[in-house]
Amino acid sequence: MSENNRIVLIITDRPPESWKKYLLAAGPGLQIDIWPDTRENASYSTAVAWKQPAGLLGTFPNLRLVSSLGAGVDHLVSDPALPAGVAVCRIVDDQLRRSMSNFVVMGVLNYQRGMYDCWQNRVQGLWQKPEPVEKKIKIGILGAGALGRDAALKLKDLGFEVSVYSNAPKNLEGINSFSGEKGLDQMLSKITLLINLLPLTSATRSILNKDMFRKMQPGTYLIQVARGAHLVEDDLLMALDEGFLSGALLDVFQHEPLPQAHPFWRDERIMLTPHIASVTDPAAAARQIVENHHRLLDDRPLLNQVDLSKEY
């Protein structure tokens, strides 16, 4: 292997050594280094990056591929230091897809059957049935990619009326499809539970805001499991106070861990989870990363390559 075909791991929020072990298990003999303990920057053709320091990617002159550790690539495509012409790939993993859609189904059912009210009543020692015991809901999902489609189909199979919104119309049997600005407004006006599974792009950043909330039926419930930067957090509190939203299940936040002084902690209308909705299988992810590294060296098409013009 030539000297400019090494892999560099740039991972700042978790131990990178375990990822190196997974990659070597998938590709014995690969030359892998962990930043900042690296060789000459010109020796790397592939980077595996998660929450990389600003400007760092631009210091690798022979970089040809940057892979995310998960489905999200906003940390890469929004990085001004990403060298021109470098391919960006994401992880598409059955385990990630299943865990996300299962979490969404759990959130929907807990809301629909009044479980959150029951938990609060238990703390107060109240024997009180939710009213109604089983809510009649219409579900809208923002995003109809791999995660959104899987959640939509599972919810449809459970008997819910489900709509999806995406940039282009989708043909999903038994599911209403909306696209475009007018289509988004139409979907928002008919649903009573909104699930956000959009990718984070310059167009979708802060999309969950007061203007959107005011287009929904009063008392709509929100499940936010995509990226923290989708949500304007002060606008959520306003929408709860004004009655446009009745409550929310939030798994992602602008700042993580959620600061102890944040008002979300003390608001009983909001259920919080610590970014656990979807979990990437590191062994499966490592196999994809190694496969793409070999494809890069052989000049073959890459798996799950991001369209940089769309940012996902």
C-alpha cells in the first residue's frame, strides 16, 4: 500500500481506540492512525471524522474520502475546511434504522395511550385514568429517507393514519405524501402528532420554530429525534404556553449534555431522553468504512455517498 493511502481517525467525543479495533477487524492490515498521534498529513487518503476540530480537515492535502460515524453528515458538509472534491459518505445501517423507528413507535404509543400522564400521576400517588384512554391521532413525519420511511411503515402497520413530507413526492402504499412549501403547510394543518426525522442542512436548520408550530392544529404533540439544531428551543416553550403544542418528546438538543439550568428539565410537558433514539452498530459501520476505503483505492463507486449539493 502506498504511503498516501492511510486512514486517520478524528473522533473527539468518545474513545477512538475502540473504533480502530473495529476497523482493523473488518480490514486486517490497514494502516490506521488516531489524530493527533499521526504521521505526515499527506499520507492520508481517508478520514473518519466525528465532531472534528474546526479547520483540521483542510490540513490533509491528499484526502479523497471523509466518512461519518453515523447517518448524520451535517458536521462534515457544513465544515468550511472540507477540501473541494473530497467525497463524503454516511453510514446506512439496519440496526440504526431499526433502533430509530422503534424509538419513534415507542414515543407515539406512550403518547397515544397516556403513559406520560400515568407516570406523572404515579409520582403524585394518583389513581387516575388518562382522558381519553386512547387518543385519536394523525401522524406527520418530516423526512422520508431510510429512517423516515421505516418509521412511517411501522406506524401505518399499527393502524395509524400517517403522512410524510420530503423534498420530492414518495410512493409509499397507504401513506400520504407531501412535498414543497405548499405541501408542508397542508400536512401540518391535518396532523396532531409531528415527528422530525429530517437531515440537518442549511435549509432545515431551525425549521422547528414558532412559524411552523402556529400552522399546526392546537394541541399537536412533537417528537424530535433528528438533530438538536432543527429546533428553536425558546419557540418550543412559547408553542407549549400558547397551546399550539400539548407536549414534546425530545432526544436531541442544541447543547449536549443538556445544561442543568435549562428550562426543559423542569417542564412536565416535555419528556427528555439523552440522545439514545438510534444507536449505530460499530462493527457494521466499520465494515462499510473499510469497504469504501478499498473502493476508493480501486476507483470504484462508493457506498452511501452524500450529494453535497443537497447536503445529505
